[in-house]
Amino acid sequence: MTVIGFLGLGRMGAPMAGNLLKAGHRLLVHDVSADAVATLVAQGAKPAGSAAALGEQCAVVFTSLPTPAIVREAVLGADGICSAGSPAILCDLSTSGPQLAVELAAALPAVACFDAPVSGGIKGAETATISIMVGGPAAQYESTLRPLLEVIGKPFYMGETPGAGQTMKLVNNLLGAVAIGVTAEGMAFGIKQGLDPAKMIEVLNQSTGINSATRDKWPKSVLPRTFDFGFAAALSLKDTKLLMDEAEAVGVPLPLGRIVQDYLERTLEREGPGADFTAIAKVVEEAAGLDPER
Ligand code: NAD
């Protein structure tokens, strides 16, 4: 059986790698965090020791890393995946933007490069119900990659153009982040007028206002005031900036995206670098004269 490499075993990478192991695949893994590696080794993976070892020893390598700069370095850098030998297939599951996907495909003509960002959060990664938006060469997708992606979620093939999956993902994340912003605004108004927040969410989820924030984020992380949904505000800001840059480059104005970007920047200022993106609600509440620490 082909040995699969997996680089980046964080909140999303660990459960995705775990699902490949559960399906019986042999996995070689690496992460800068020794604890993250140990967790997967306990499940049956082998430690690679370096990103370079993944490229040397694996036919297929997946990455699930925080930012485009980290992915670029991890793939093309001096000790990166492609420094000592290259895999036949490289599949980036990170949200890293279309420009990086184009850059990697151009830099690695002998490698079948795929961009395959995912959506559905930690829970979706654990239950293998995440959507996976894929761009890359059709032949290798059908022959090799699709069956592997079907183990970790539901793949949607967006086309051969490098970055096609990333573009789809940026669209999705704009809608997800705007849903949080507008839900925070509506909730702040209702609370200020004396409505009960839990009752409001119950009503919205039975009405046309329902969205991913009213359905998932408020019940799990905002109503209980835990602000721990599992997606960092810093990563959400990265996604929004990637989208805004791309949109500006192709002449598409996105005023709602600009507002969400501002909310995320203020969330990080207020809550610090570890903030979860659901803490946008606190920024909106404060502006409305409510006490976010209530
Ligand atoms: P995370 O910060 O939990 O995990 C990233 C992992 O990468 C960490 O274990 C870290 O130690 C490791 N890492 C960082 N630099 C490294 C390097 N140079 N070499 C090896 N390992 C390195 O992040 P996450 O939430 O798992 O997100 C990963 C990607 O998935 C991001 O691009 C994010 O935007 C995207 N994403 C996240 C979610 C979510 O709900 N968390 C949902 C969809 C997509």
C-alpha cells in the first residue's frame, strides 16, 4: 500500500490524519509540535522526523498548515517537502489562497499539485463530513486522490486550474464570517431591547434568519459565553484578507468582506492573538453598549 505523508497535525490535520489511519492507510507524519506527532503515533502513524522525509518516502503528501507563507516554506523551503525528493502528488488541505496554489504548480512541474481546502470545522473533520474543494489535474484526481479524500470528507472537484478549490473556499468563508457578523449585530439589537438571547436563537433557527452562526456557533460557543468554537480569529482574518486581495485584483468590490475584516481585527485587538472567531460577538456587543463580560 502507498505510504501517505501528512504534515500539520493541528485541530484539523489530526482528525483528518486519524481518519486515514482508521481506514487502514500507512501514514508517515510530521509537525513542529512533538505532542501533535505523539498523538498520531499513538494511533499507529510513523514519525517522519522532518518535512523533507515526507517528500523522500511518500508518493502522496497532504499538508494542513496555518498560513500560505508557512505552506510555501514547508513545501519549497530548504528543508521542505520537496527538498530531498518529491512526492508524485502534493495535496494542500490548508486555506492558503489561490495565488499560492498557482505558485506551487508552477514551481513543481513534475508534481501533481492539488489545492483542497476544507470546510466543516473540527467536528466535521472528526466525523469525516467536511466538504473538500479541489483544484488540480483531473487524471491523478480520479486515479489516486479522490478515494483518499473520500476517507476524510466529501470532495467537490472544481476543475484543473490551480487555485480553483481555494477560490471556492474563500467564497464559502466570506459567507461564514458575514453570518457571524450579522448574527452578532441582530442579537445585540434584540438583547438591548430586552429579548432573551436563547429564545432569539430558537426563533431564528425556525425562521428565515437561520444560518451557520445561529445553527452552530451561538448554541455551542456564544450563548454559553465560552467563545471556543475552534477556529482562530487570526485564521479567519487571514482568509478574509486572502479574499479581499484576490477580489481587489480582479475588480470585484466586497463591502461586506471589508466590514468583517474590521470586526476580526478589532476582535484580535480586544481578545489577543488566541481569540476564537466567535468573539466577534463581544466586539459588536460592546459597540452596542452591552457588557461582553456579563
Ligand atoms: P492549527 O493551528 O490547529 O494547526 C496547524 C498545525 O500546523 C499545528 O499543529 C502546528 O504545530 C503545525 N505547524 C505550523 N507550522 C508548521 C511547520 N512549518 N511544519 C510543520 N507543522 C507546522 O490550525 P487548524 O485550525 O488545524 O487549521 C489548519 C488549516 O485548516 C488552516 O489553513 C485553516 O485556515 C484551515 N481550516 C481550519 C478550520 C477550523 O475550524 N479550525 C476549518 C477549515 C479550514
